[in-house]
Amino acid sequence: MSLSDNLDNFSLYVHFPWCIRKCPYCDFNSHESRGEIDEHRYIESLIRDFDHSIAEFKQRSITSIFLGGGTPSLFSGKSLGRLIKHVTEGVNCEDDLEVTLEANPGALEHDQFARYLDAGINRLSLGVQSFDDGCLTRVGRIHDSNAARMALDNARKSGFRNINIDMMFGLPDQSLELAIRDCENAIACDPEHVSCYQLTLEPNTWFYVHPPALPDHDLLYLMQTELQALFEDHGFMQYEVSAYAKHGKQCKHNLHYWTFGDYLGIGAGAHSKILAEDGVLRIWNEKHPRNYQDKVTNGTSWKNHQPVNRDDLLVEFMMNALRIRKGISLDLFERRTLLSRGELLTHAQAFCDEGLLLLENDQMQCTEQGYLFIDEIIERMIS
């Protein structure tokens, strides 16, 4: 089988590295914006980055575009529209192209929603995190619950028909009752999709150095199982560990990541993954926004390349694929890693014997028990 037989569509990730204020739990490449952002210069850098990088993907179609950060909603609809127009005119796009904008309720002029829609954005992901003002304060968010509800209401009135709400549980001093009420409030806003993540303390964050009082493991387990049941009772299908969607509203972009599809990343600190003749290649950009823009402007190399070794490749694939409820086919594993299924089965057999993984009809997935202990499975694979 030639490499071309394994290549399919790809996704585009665009990174916007500025926030109004850095959250204490955030380990993403984001920088507090001090003064006005030069939108024109950064959009011009993104366009040059895209034009420089797209040769690898010219014969393939984009399935999704994700504008993430940082806070992309600090940029105007006009600027984002210019970028989206350039991208969609420069490469083949699927008919049902999904274009997502991450937005924070505390970083929005709410009359901008219609302009974002006009720019070609058809999916909105709002970083609400909690509807409890006390919880929002403890995790350093700059908005309150009223601002979150107002943003969601204005987005709907502006014409958005595909809205995700980002929520977190396991917050400092959060009780089970508070976590349930939070998600009940999210459901009451009638979104098409909810992402509900457990707060974790990541290295290189304020919370990692100064850890707050978080719920213990038993309480976290109760929160997870109660919230899963709550979303299911309200018509949301859990199709991934932290993702719940109404029928037909799964996030195409994230599913592409989780099934180990190729993606191109542009912007400061953005990452790409490309299947090449001799394996999988990781590419990452210069992280600091000023250095990134200077290098793109001057034509100095702003990209780093590294092949993924076989052991890391297998673990990375499993870290993504096992998150999906329905699992992954062994055929897709072979096509997207160029490894043999035998290598995967060798590593997975012990987990199958323990009842944590299930292999059936050429499909591998977590069992119900395994899905509750997916972090432990991945940790054991890494070790």
C-alpha cells in the first residue's frame, strides 16, 4: 500500500496566543495582552504561514478549521474573515466544512457575534467553565455567570445554530451539588454540545506551584458518574471522555484529532502532525508571538521538525483513540501510523485480559469499566 492510499482529509488549527488575563490552571501558549494587538500584522503572519505550509496538503481537503487560543475572540470578525477567506480559496474544502471559534464571555463585544457568523464561522465554543460566581473567582475567570448567559443568548440571537459550552468540574472547594447544578445550568442554555473537563494541575501553571484545595478522588469519581448520567438523561450522547453532543453535533475537528488524522497548525506555538513516507512527523512553530511574527516576516525558519518514534507513536495513538466511546478500528490504526496491528495487540493484550479493553470485529475500545480508568490505562502504557 502506497502512502497516498493512507492520506485523507486534514484539519487546520489556528492559534491566537493572547488573553486578557492568564488563568491559573492554563498551560496553553497564551500571553496577557498589554495594549492593543496588531491584528493586521498577526493575520498577515498567519496567511504567510499557511501559504508556506500548505504544499504538504495541496491534494487533500480541509474537513475543519479551529480558531483556538488564547482568546481568538479578541480579534474582530473582519480580521478573522480575511483569514478564513484566504484559506478556503487556497485549498479544497469539504462541503460541510466546520469552522469553530473559541470565545470567552469576558472578552467579547456581544454585537460581534453576527460579524463572526458573516466571517464564515459556523460553530462557537464558549469558555464558560462554571455558572457559579464563587467557582469562577477561584479559578481566575474574568467573567461572571450573568456575562456567560448574556453571551450565550446573544450568540443564539445572532444566528449561531451550533454552540458548545466548555465546562469544568473538580474545581477548588466544589461540592457534588455545585457540580451538578453547574451542568444543569449549562443544559438549560440549550447548547448543541457540552465539553465537561476535570480540572487538572498541569506543570508550568500557577495552580501547579500553588495548588488549591481540590475534591478528593472519591468525590471526583462521583462527580464524573453523576454528570455522565445527567447529560445522558437530557439527550446528550457521550462520544468521548469529556464531550457530550446532541444527535449529529459531534465536533468534527476534535474527532479528527482523536482518530489520529493529520492536521496543520499555524500561528505562534501551533503544532502539526503529518503522515510522511517514513512515518509520522511532528512540526511545531516558534512559541513567542513577537519572535514568531518577526521570523515569518523576515523569512527566517519558524518551524521545528521531529519524527515520532515507534513506541511513542503507538502510545500517542492509544491516548487519543481510547477516548472515543466507540473505539477505533485496527485498519485505521495501520493506515494512520504505518505500524502493524500486531504491535498494537501486543501492548493491549494485558488490558484485554483484565477486562479494561475489548477487541471485537476488528474494533478496539474501552469497556465500561476501562472507560472509568482510562487515565490509569494510558499511564501504564506510557510506563
